[in-house]
Amino acid sequence: MKKELKAQIIETISAQLKEYPHFYLTDISGLNAGQTSSLRRKCFEEGIKLSVVKNTLLTHVIKGMDNSELNELLPVLKGNTAIMFTEVPNAPAKLIKKVTKELNGKPELKGAYVQECAFVGADKLEELASIKSREELIADIIALLQSPARNVVSALQGAGGKLAGIVKTLSEKEEK
């Protein structure tokens, strides 16, 4: 590979790492063309960008970024490596869990960089899948904020008959 082409690929990988806040390193070796195409289609549907990279070039990019968390991913860069770039932190983990049954255990998680933390090993898949996205966290906060108001409204509606009876009794006492 020519030096100019290597520099261009390194620049492209660097730009993608800066553009996408989260990425997963996976092994997709052993997939045939149809399975790879199916995986790419599913990634596209989930808003995930899938790229196959040379480990030496990715190593060069990671070392150049001067990030100790990213450096923890260097030992997993062996064999075939595909990167899943994403905006949603748990989307690739959920996709991997869903498609591994269909694709004979592939893609296999090697490591991930999610929410500025490195996760190394396939055993981290469940942990990564359970990370909540920004939208899910906002929905949880809204639900928590609405909960006390719902309880008050519910109590008032449930006690509506009682309150009406108390008001009626009080007004009858004032008339006497």
C-alpha cells in the first residue's frame, strides 16, 4: 500500500473517530458476502456506520489521539477488525445481540469506546446494551418529574367523592 493511500486512510479514520462519539471494535471474520451485506444493511437501518480497517492503521490513529482510555483498546487489535461508529451509545450492542444468532456468533465484540470509557472483551456486551441513550435518560427524568404530580391528581380524583361530601357537610353546617 502506498504511503499516500495510508495517510489518506489514517485521516479518514481520525475524522470518523472525531465525528462519532462512540465506536465498537468487532470481529466479522467468517461471514460470507450475503451475511456481510445483511449486517451492513441492518447497521444502516440502525444509524450505525460499519467499516473494516487494518489494525496497524487504526493503532496509528489511536496512538496519535493521546487518549489513555483509547489506548486500552490497543491489545484487541488482532485479526480482522471492523469498526461500528454510532451516535447512540447502546445501538451497536443491541444490534450485535440481535444478529449473532442469525450470523453464527458474529459479529463478535472485541472492545468499545462509549461515553469516553473503554470496554474490553466480549463479556462487556450486556453492560453496553444496558447503557441508556440520551433520549432514554430524558424520558426517565420526565417520568420522574411527572410522578409526584400524577400522584396528587390521582389522590384528588380518588378522593373527589369524599371531598364533595365534606364540602357539602361544611356548607350545610354554615347554613344552620
